[in-house]
Amino acid sequence: MSLNDPRRLPSGEASLPGWLSWPRQAIETVATALIVVMMLSTLAQVAFRYVFELSVPWTEELARILFVMAMLLTMGTAIRENENIIVDFLLRRASPRWRCAISVLFDAAILAFLFIWGRGALALISLNLGSTLVTLPFVSVGYLYACELFGVLLMALYVGIDLVTNALRFGGRLESTAS
Amino acid sequence: MILYLGLVGLLIVLIVIGMPVGFAAGLTSVLGAGLFFGDVFDPRVGTMIARLAMDKMDNFLLLAIPFFLLAGRLMNSGGITEKLFGFVALVVRPLRGGLGHANVLASVLFAGMSGSATADAVGLGQIEMKAMMSQGYDRGFSAGVTAASSLIGPILPPSIALVAFAVQAEISVAAMFFAAIVPGLLMAVSYMAYVAYRARADGMVAGPVAGLAELWPAFRAAILPILTPAIIMAGIYFGIFTPTEAAAVAAAYATFLGVFVYREFGLRHLWREVRGTMVDSAVIMLIIVFTSAFGVVMIRGQVPMALAEFLTGLTTNPTILLFLLMGFWLVVGCFMAQTPAILILTPILMPIVEQYGIDPVHFGIIMTLTLTLGLLTPPVGMVLYALVRVTGLSFDRLAVLCIPYLVITTLVIALLILFPTLVVYLPGLLQ
């Protein structure tokens, strides 16, 4: 996956099936909304302290969990939009076919890594369902791990799409967009 | 030990051949965890990675990153850069090479809002180049000063790189912000001294002093954005808000200026910027999470201790050690962007810092500053790439034009290593 390479179309963008487009937009809208609420919660913390002279402990914890959830949901978007940071001065010198081959290997390794990460998150859901957040006792820690698992699955989906796209390009069944 | 050192080598190879930095760190962390659990597919490896990821992200300090990123994006898109440059250009017009000085000063002010060198080079750089070209300045001179002045962005607070270091080193973000003020200003003063020297050598002429009738409207247009760094730093200094809250206030202030004061953008644009900020933050977060996991694995494998043992064999003097590390960071900076390099190296190097009795704030500033130079050096100098389009010059020519500024900045870093008080005095006032 040659992320950040302007000579390639964003992989997911190019090859995402149409039926996946509205759930993708819904997830991105939710994540963006989470960031907005996180900001309001942080500002509310300052306002409660100085305007109303009240110490409100839940604002910080709320902002933190919203941040964690937004980031986990957005890591997949970063893959889809080829935004991840890479050092590409060697990769740029490779031919398009070689770049596809290297990307397939990277994607396979990343999928293996995501499998291990996702399995860990799955195990932690059941282990933490009983424990709740300190200032927001109606939120189970297990829900956060469920969100982590969802984020990992989303990443795996986009990496999988990238792998298939690059494999097809390598095999000549799909036109390479790289120059 | 050899196996853990092999993991360091593997991480370097994976990054150099183009694997996304965050995933390269994640993959090597999993392999490292597999080493001490005996099997990569042991269920404990997965739970360790999942727990580390959650624990690292569940940190209120990290929220400062998206907030500062958003503030920078909104300031850049709110037409604020033009107002800023217009004002400082009038102030320094009576100096020889006035627009060269204005270029540096505008970057100082912009740094207090954006904290990113690339944002400075692309946003402010475009305006600066246009103004300097129209006034007959040499293209090479203009490009050199535009590239160099953008380095001030990631140094002067608020700076994403400083937040990243503070999070990884588990030290105060406020201390890092205050420690960066003198180094950032020293950089600016030394660049302006070089501009003055070049202006005299090239026979540039000074412009007329701006009258009040000219200055007042420019000042009125620029004063509200100029206040941003003052609000952030005063708020933190007087204990009104924490660095994270200050970042949220900065983002809210930038929104207020863009939507209500200057009316440069509406809610649709704001939403787009929030979305872009989120993606940028997620990219940084992936690296933070897994470089931290890699740091944990390295500590388990006693790698920092071995590195410390090797370095103490070379020198026991902390100043010489900092000079040695400076050389190492200069090489690293040529191949890797500043923030990922900070995120990867900090967990490995912090035990050594403690062993040598170096102030972590001093260490962090030297490391951040040295890695910043990589933005102007081939083959991955991000500012150079950004400026190719802005200046119309080739990448190679730009790299050559930056050499005097790289030498100047290296001298500034050497000065900061020799006189740590320049760095640690201001954060000392916080206590």
C-alpha cells in the first residue's frame, strides 16, 4: 500500500463497492460529530470551572472516550484515503508493477497484524463488560473495546480491498494508476 | 537481546521500504511481544496490543493534537495569513530587505496559531513569495528565507511535535511550550541577522516608514489572530486552562474569527475542516499507539539499557552525548518526518536521558529542533516538496538555497546544547 503517493488513486475510493458507500459516510459523520462533542465537552469543562464555579468531573472522561472512539473509527478512513505517513523515497523509484507487489506483501502483513489486534480486542470485550467508567457509570469499558474491534475490522476491510486491488493490478487484470 | 536488536533493524527496514510507519511499529511490536510470550499467535499478544492501544489513546493530553490541528487549519483558511503578512510587512518596511524580515516575523506569528512547517510554507509561503517577487526580490533569496522561516512553525508553541514528545516522554506539555519560546525566537533573530547581511551585501534599499494612517487599519485587521498565541500561553501560565483546554479554546477562537468576525467560511467548510483534522489526528494516533507499544517491547528486551551502556562507553559527559545524538538525529531527519521520528525514538532514548541526568525538557527541545532540519534536507524534505510548486524552483535548487539557514540553525542548536539555561529558564518559572 503506497500511502500518500499522489500518483495513485486512493485505493478504497477507487474500488469500494457502491453498497458500502452510505455506511462509510455514516461512520465518518458519526466520528466527526464525536470530535465536535468532544470539543464542546472540553470547553464546557472550562466554562463550568470559571463561569459557574463548579467542578464537573465527567466532562474530561466524556471527552476522552469520545476521542478514543473517533480515532478508532477514523483510522480506517486514513487507510482508505491513503493518508498514513510513509517514507517513500525508495518506493517511488520502483516500477508500478513492483510497487503493486510490495503493496500486496505489506497489506498481507498488516492484515495479519490486524487479526492479532482484533482478537485481543474481542477477548477484552467480554473481560471488561462488567466494569464501568468512573464518572460515567452507565458506560461499560467493554463498549470501548467493542468500538476498538469495530475500528480494527474497518481497517481490515480497507486493507483487504487495497490488497485485492493491488493483486489485480499486479496480475494485469486492472489498469495501474501509477505512472 | 540480539533478537530485540533485530526487531529494531526490522522496523528500520520496513519503514525505509515504504510500509506505513504506524503499522511497521505495530507489526514489530507484535513480533516483540511474541518473543516474550513464546509465540506470536499466543492470545496474550493480542490482548496486550489491544490494551496498550486503548491505554495510550485514553489520555486527555492527546486531545490537544486535534484541537491545535483544527485551529491551524481554520486560521490558514480564514484569510488570516494575508492580514498577518500585510501588517508585519508595513512594520519592517524601513529595514533593508524589509520583506525578508517580514517573511521571518510573519512565520513567528503564524507559528503561534498553526504549529506546522508545511502549513506555513504552503499558506503563508505563497503570499510571501508573491509579495517578494512583485517587489523585485531575487527568487532564490525569497525562496530560501520562505523555506527557512517555516521551520519556526513546529518549534514555537503551540506545536504538535512538542505535544508528541511530551506525551511519549510523560512530561508536562506546558513546560515544553515555554521551553520552546527562546529557541524559536533565537532561530528567528538569527535568520533576520542573515537577511540583514544579505540585504547589505546585495545592495537592497530600505522602504519608507509606514505612517499611522497605513499602520492602523493593518493592525486592526491582524490583531485578533495575533492574540491567539497570547491567549494560549497566558491561559496556561496563569493556570486558567490546561494545555488541552487551551487547544480547545484556540480551536473555538479560530472558528469564531473565521465564521463571525472575518466571515471567510461557513458551517459546511467548518465541517470539512473538522473531518480533515480527524483524519490527520488518526494518522498521528496510530503512530503514537504503536511506537509506544514498540517502546514497551524494547524496554522488556533491555535495548535502551544496552544502548545506554554503549553510549557510556563512548562518553559520560551529557553535553558530548547531546552532540553525538544531534549528529544521529540529523541523519534520521533526512529520511523521516519529524513527528514520527520523535514518536519512535523518544521511548527508546528516555531511559538514557535519565541515566545521564539530562533535563528531559532540554533534551526534548534539542531533539525536536534537530529533527526539524530534516524538513529542508533531501530526500524527504517535506517543506522543499511543498515549496517546489510555490516558488517555481526545482527541488535540488531549493535544497542548495537552504544550506546557509541549515548552518545557522545548527549553530543555534549547538548554542542551546552548551547553554541549557536558554531552554529551561522559562519552564522553571512555571513551578
